[in-house]
Amino acid sequence: MAGGRETPRQRMIGILYLVLLGLIALSIPDNLMDAFKNISDSLSASKKNVQTGIDNTYTAFEKTKMVEQAERAKPIYARAKQATKLADELTNYVESIKTELQDKTGGFDEAINDYKGRENTDVPVHILVDGKKAYDLHKKIDETREKLLALLNDKERNGINLALRADAPAERKGFPNRDWENANFGQGIPMGAAMTALVKVQADTKNAENEVVKKILGEVDQAVVNLDQFSAVAVAPSSYVLVGQPYTAEVFLTASDSKSSPDISVGGSNLPTEAGRGKYSGSTSAEGVHTWIGTIKVKQNDGSIKTYTTQPQTYTVARPSAVVSPDKMNVLYIGVPNPVSVSAPGIAKDKLRLSISSGNISGANGQYTVNVTSPGTATVSVSGELAPGKTSVLGSTLFRVKRIPPPKAQFAGKSGGTISSANIKAQDYVIAKLDGFDFDAKFRVTRFTLLILKPRQDVVRLVANGDELTPAMHQIMNTVTPNTTVVFTDIIGVGPDGVQNALDPIVINAN
């Protein structure tokens, strides 16, 4: 997320981008790609507005201080232009990557007003991760940020927090760590999402340029460079929405007095103010939806105090998370508890609710157990409480429901081959064992037939119900000598799903 002096609208765009990036791991529907396009368009529009502000700042400086205080203003103006040059170099480099992505994925589709290859997940990772361009971009972002900060003196750098960053996602217990490059352009990220990430870098670059240029030019006379006190603001009731939900916001023009120091507070605590504006930092130590109201007290000309309050503002706190859904491994097995972990970016885990079309689910706080009873398919649906009393469906996943694969029958620890006659005589049971299965599935043998084949003698055939050799079987087993063939056939094994499985016979040669 970007730092610095972002508007609520810019913060909303950044949050929505992270939400969409988490959702693309589930699928890439057209409406999701359209949402990335809308975010890119919004970022481009914001970038253009910031550029207009920078141009106005330069124009005002040129028409006033460059005329009135030319000797003092010229070196300051030249330093500001260095910041613009640094920003332009990074912006142009990003634009070259965008052009390469567009060219390698089929260009632009006028019919949908978007890139033809917006769903392509191979080209971005090939060019940006495998081709190391994302790592080069990361390096240029860090270098540009440091060079921009180096243009400011100690006083100007104090308190400034440039939006231009390439920070890796926060570490999450139980999940592999990812760097910034793979989080934004790695495996599974579609080209449309990668383009949005690149546009965001350009927008952050332009915001950083704006911050530095105004800091530098403000050295001459902060009162002259005051166009940034007029801002177009978009305020939304909620900073988190889902696909299909209405998104509403109020858009209006605000102005502030940079020389005033109003009393601004939230929850009774005064906020630090700068240029007439207070900065509120909400707590993020607890997950859930948080609401706050700002109070501004302004002294009037007659000495009286007038109080203004903001509309209630809400924000959602959730732990960083990513959801991965393997397309060919979504399987639930009958007869065993199937563990399932669920998370949704922006929603606390205790606010999630799960249901299944066939079977039952138990558990809470992101950790669940699914039990199914019949083969076929089952759909797990997830809903979440976005605000008190407001629940919405977040999505669903189709699982294949299968029976547990049949085990292998074993006698004396083997499913066949050669065993010493002494070892054969010492055994009591025929067992069924399932190797290489991730669940603790126990099988028991309920019936088998024993055949004893000795050279030049009739075959002896005995039947047992259960997994243990009968006394008659033990008696004939004690006569086994080398070159005797022992065969277990008609073996039936029953697993935790209650299904009878006909197992492969065991053929043993005594030596």
C-alpha cells in the first residue's frame, strides 16, 4: 500500500487492488479482469490529476518567485526539476515494460477497451520474474526513492513518507514467504493484474514527485505555493466492497487554511496537524470493522469556538492472507475428516461462514473439517460479515468427492515374493495397508481364502472370516516346507467408508 498523503480515494483503490489480487487465485472471470481495468483507469486518472497539480505549482512558481526573487529561486527551481527528471525516468521505464507486455500478449482490443491478453498468466512471469525485469524495477524504485529523498534537506525529510515503495508482503505463519516481485508478477498473476501493478507504480511515482517538488519549492515562500490546499476528495462509506455489490461515494472540493492550527481530535485524543490538516492513524492491532468520527474545533473572529464533526468512517482490519485453489486436486474423501483452511482478504476469520451442498462442515476461525458420504461432487460456499448485520456470499469452490483408494493385502509384511518357511509359520494375520495416502485411513480384512500348493500333492483350500488365520490354517501352515507356494485369494478389505474392497491376491514362495 502506498504511504504519504494519499486521499481516501487513493487508499480505497490500493485496498481494492490487493483484494482482487487475492481473488485471482480462485479464478479469472471477466468481471474480475474488468475490475482491474477500472482500477487502472482510476489510477491513471489520479496520476493525471496529480500531474496537473505539479504543472500548476511550477507555473505559479515561475510567474511569482522566478520573477520576484530570481537569484534565490533559480537553484531551488533547478532542484525541483531534478525530482521531476528522476520521476520521469522511472515512469518511462515502467511504460516500456507495459508496452512489452502488451505487444507479447496480442496488443489492445478496442471491442472490450482492454488488452487482448489480459488473462494471460504466462507472459508476465516470463518477462518480469524469469526475465528479472521485476527485480530491475524493484531496484529502480528503491534508487529513485532514495534520490528523491536526497534532494530534500533534513527539515524537509522529517515527517515525509513517500508512496513510492516495493515492499514484500508481510510474513505469514504456515505460508511460504513471497518477495514483492512474485507477489505482483509471479506465477498465476494475469497480465491485466500485472498492468494494474505497473500503473500503480507510475501513480506512486507521480505522488512522490508531487510531494518532493512542493517541499522543495516551498522553501522560498510556502504561502505562495498553496494550490495543494484545494483538493478534489472522494469519500466512500466503506473501504471494502465485493464484486456485485454497489459502491457509492461522495465527490466534492475541499479547501484548508495552511496557516491555521485547528483543534482536531478523534475519540477525545488530539491529532497532530500540519498545514491545517490533522492526520489520524487508526489502530490495526485487532481484526474486524472499526468506526471513528473526527471532531474539528475552529476559533471564530469573535472568539467563539465552532465545532464540526465528520460522518462516521469505517475501515476493516484483517491479517494478510492468500487463497490458493489447485484446479486438479480439489478432492474430498469419504470416510475420513477432510481438513479445510479458509480465509478472505479484508474479512476477519471469525466472521466467515461455511456451508456444503452434500455432507457437513464443523470448525471455526478459518480451520474447518469436512465430512462427505457419497461420491460425486460437493460445493463449499463461503459467506462473510462485511459489517454488523450485513452478510454477503464471497464465493464457492467445487470439490470432487471420491472413495478412498483400495489398499494392498499383506502377509508377513509383504504382498508377494519369497519368504522363509519359518517366518510363514510364525504369522497370524492377513492385513490391508494403504501406503502413500495423506489421511489416517484404517482398513481391516473381513474374509480371505488360503491355498497351499505343494509339489506333487493336491491343493489345500481353506476359508477364514476375519483377518486371523483359523486353527486349521495354522495346522496346515506348520507343514510348509521350501518350494511350497502359499496363496491368499478372495481377500475382502473394508475401510472407514464401509465399502468392501476386493484386494489383489498374495502369492508367496517358501524357501
